[in-house]
Amino acid sequence: MPNLVDKSAKYFAEARHRAGRRKSPWNAILFLLCGGSAVAIGYALFRAVWRFHVAFYPDHQLPQFWQEGISFRSFVLSFLMVFGLAPGSVAAGFMLGNLLAWLIPPARRVFDAESGGFPSTSFRASMGCLFKIAVWTLPGGVAVALAAAYFLKSLR
């Protein structure tokens, strides 16, 4: 157990050190691009899952989703429809946000300068890590959301 505590403490100390390098205003734009992309991708995926759900239950309307008096079973399934998509949406959104920021030459120069001297923080390394996360979380999250959409027979 002490080894795990030591590893965790070391990771957080290094993370705090890496976070201290981000000082330019371009990081606010990166935050907005990544956050906005994650929300947009999550919304688009939910709408696709909702269309799948309505194909099986055409009488269900989106305004009736998460209404007052919902049963526990319906709440759990509808929760999985929404939040099963979240990890994959965040990973894909961060990839899209990083790509959009990278397409802005002044931002790219600033980010390249800030990543110097910090291993695994370059654009390529970050995108590779995000890709690995997305490959694991996006298909699984979509599968969970689609299964929940199929089994959600009642919105009450």
C-alpha cells in the first residue's frame, strides 16, 4: 500500500508541476474548444441514441425524458443513456479541441513552447493518449447507451 501512496503522491506532484507551465491566454481558448467540443459530441451522440430509442418506442417524446415521478428502473436506464456516453465524448471532444487549437498557428507555437521539457505533453503524445482513451470508452459507452435505450420501455 505505501508504494501506491508514493506513486500517487509523485503523480500529483508532477501533474501540478506540468500544470504550472500553462500560462498563456491561449489556454483559455483551448479550454473552451475542448469543453465545447465534448459537449457538442455528447449531445450529438445522445440525439443518435434517442433516435435509436424512438425507433423501438415511437410514442416516447423527448420532453417526457426525466419527468417527475420516474421509476427507479427508468431512471437508471435513462441515466445510462446519457452518462454512458460521457467518457468517450470527453475524450473525443478533447481530441477535436486540441486539433482545432493546433490549426491556429500562434496557439500552436505557444503550446509547443509550453510543452518543451515536459515529456508526454506534446501535441502528438497528448493526441495519442486521448485516442487510446477514446478507443476504449467511446464504443463501450455507445454500446451501454444503446442497450439502455432498447430496454427503456417506459419513461415513467
